[in-house]
Amino acid sequence: MFILKFIFILLEVLLLFNLLIVVHELGHFLAARWRGMVVDRFGIWFGKSIWEKKIGSVTYSLGCIPAGGYVSLPQMAPMEAIEGQVVDKQESYPPAKPIDKIIVAVAGPLFSFGLALVFALLVWGIGRPISETETTTTVGFVVKGSPAEAAGLLAGDKVLAVDGKPVSRFSGIGDSVQWYVVSSQAEEIKLTVERAGKVLDLIAKPVRDKTALWERKALREIQARPLQTPLVASVSPNSPAALGGLKVNDVVLEVNGVKLYNPEGVREVIRRNPEAPVLLKVQRGKEQFTVSIKPVMPEGLLENTSIPKEEKFPMLGVAWEMGGKMSVDHPNPVAQVKASVNAMAGTLGAVFSPKSDIKFQHLSGPVGIIRIYYRLFESEQGWRLAIWFSVVLNINLALLNLLPIPVLDGGHIVLSLVEAIRRKPIHLGFVEFVQKMCAILIIGYMLYVTFFDAQDLPWKKQKQFEVKFKPVAAAPARP
């Protein structure tokens, strides 16, 4: 069953990922045909052809590596390392006009942008699932001994601004608490928070986790968690929670009389006094009740050598809903595109800033993108989330390809503009040399970032400890 699910999800991922690339290349293809330029080959996927057919002057092919596609345009100095050897060199054809080259180069990003709008319209109609972290700036939990605790931040504080920049959500790229922390460049961060109707300014000194040389460098954090409704997702059989009568969809409002803003609050109470029962105030539908539950050490936890000693403490046997309560948003297409452009601009600004901790290694290549799609499709709202992510990815694809780098569409545009100003073609040997050098750099970067992406794949992760409890006589459970 697992294998069938894996194959089905993988097919969904490949379908959507390839659609994005092929539509981009289709833009180049149709524009080239419209402008009367020579198209040597239109290929879907890379590698050795498993099918090909020549129709007119164009060879259509299907490769054996399911990773996008390409259009071979001899009049635009093709990249033979990627597209394969063309039948005739550029010198065999009349030179294309600069305006035609520019139109063909722009068409790819334009089609990507158009596909992003199509996906944005779909998201507007079907909605996008969002977690509480994207609808709140309230702090849910402060890690003990953290920079947030040292700064005086408390659970329940509402963050208004970070370093004077207003925030509208806790996580995500853009105007979020998390993003302004990781992209900050000073040694100290000013947090403007609202507490009990008063506005306070707090100063936090962010820290970074230690990482190995072969791992992505950790980014800055103040170790504060967002507001998240402690919603019960599952209860382990024979666990203290099961014997105490907790059920799926119960919401834990308080622990030992203290209001709870994040499930981590329960774990922290148990850590401080692992032998004592915890008193939980629970809401089930419209009913509220209290229950006292004594945590128990799961079977095999003490003997497990892969779990740090500080993580070995008695448990209730409850799994919490990731992200807390979910809601569905219907953002209009313009807002989606604007948010995607702002996220892209913010990311590039941070990457190119010499004082920022965010570097090229923190971006994702094809392997990382496919992994993201796979994780999205694994969820119950897989297609909704994947379509929303496709809006972001298409905007990124369009904007990145417009960068003035040879090999990319923006590079073709710049070279064509130079040709128009000079009123004569640029020497073909020079163009091919520059393109090959840039192609080597881009391929090298892809291998570089794939090295880090591969470390996030499932086989690099330790097997998660399965929480089990010994059967005991059940106490009378709540109806």
C-alpha cells in the first residue's frame, strides 16, 4: 500500500513539475514559430530520446529523464551541452533580427507568468489551506534559556514589528516575524510587542545552531514559537491520555491553571516536574472539563540511543495537530502574484547582501523543489497546496530567467540589445564562449545546491521513535 501511494504521489509531482517547465519552453517555441525563426528541436524531458518524430523542419522528442524540456534555436546560439547537437550551425541560417530574439526570449517568462495567473485563479476559487502561523503574530511558546526569554518575551505577547518593520504573520517569507529575524544583519534585534494593552520594545540577540561543514548553515533564531491551538490529532493506545479520556479534536485550554498558547507548554510543564500529574482544562465541542493525567515513560524510550537525554521524559501519549487549527483562504490573484514577487525580491536581496546569513546554499534546486511538492501532496489538502506553491514557483521561474545572465532569457535579451545598438551581430565565437562558461557555472551551482537538497531527503532522516505504552487497567473514561 505504501509503495502504491509513493508511486502515485511521485507521478503527481512529476506531472506538475514538468508542466511548469514545458509551458515555459512552449512560450519560446510558439514565439519563434510566430517570428519565423528556425526551430531545430522541441524536446520534452532530457537524455537519450525514447521517441522522436520530425514534422516539417522541427524534430519533436521525448527524453528518458523526466525533468522538463527545451527548445533548440540555432539562431540564438543554442546550448549544445543541454539541447544536444543541432543539425546545422548558426552560420547556416540568416541572422535573426534583435527584436525577434527579444520577443522569443521574453515569451518564456511571459508564459510562466501566465501559468502563474491560471494557478492563482484556481487558488482564488478552491482556496488555500493556511495554518495559524500565517494568521497571527502572537507568541505561543518561549524556549527556556533562549534569546527570546532573555529579552523578556512571553507567551501571549503580540509582535507588532521587528527592527521597526511591521509584521502581519509569524512565519513565511515577507512581512513575517520569522523572516525578519533570519534576514536581520545586526547583532541585536528590536521586537516591538503588545502586552496587556501596553506597547513594549524588547531587545533580543539571535543565535544559530551548530552545523557540520557538509550541512546547510543554520540561520538566526530567537527560539520563540507561534500561537498554535493545542488540538489533539491522535491518542496512543494504552497511553495516560487515552486512559484519562482525551479524544481526537479535543482542545487543551490550560495546563495546571495556566493558559496554553502552544502544545510545547504541556511538554515544558512535564519536563520541569516529570513525576507529577498535570491538570488539563479541555474543551470538547461546547463542553469544558478538567482532567488530571500522570505522564508515563513510553516503552523503549530510555534505551533508545538516537534520542538525546534531555528529550527522554514521561509523556501523555498525545500527538498534536501540526499548525494547530487550519482555515481556508481565498486570496485574489493580484495579491498572490504581488506576494510571490515580494518574496522573490526579499530572498534575492538577502542572498546578495554581504551581511546576511542567507546564502545561495539556502536556496533549492530541482531536487529540493520536487521534495517540496512531494511533501505537499502527502497532506490531505495536497492539490490545493501544490497549486498554490505553483503560483510562487512560476513567478520565481519567470523572474529568475529575466536576470541578465547569458544562457538565461535575460542574457539573450541583453545580447540582442547590444546587437541592436551596434547594428551588427556579436561575434558568434564570443557568444558561444560566454554561454558555455555561464552554463558551466549554472550547472556547477545546481550540483552544489543539490548536494544540500539531497540531505533533506527521507533516507537521511533518523527513524522516528514510535511511542508505545504498556497495557494497564483502564480507569473509567469520560463519556
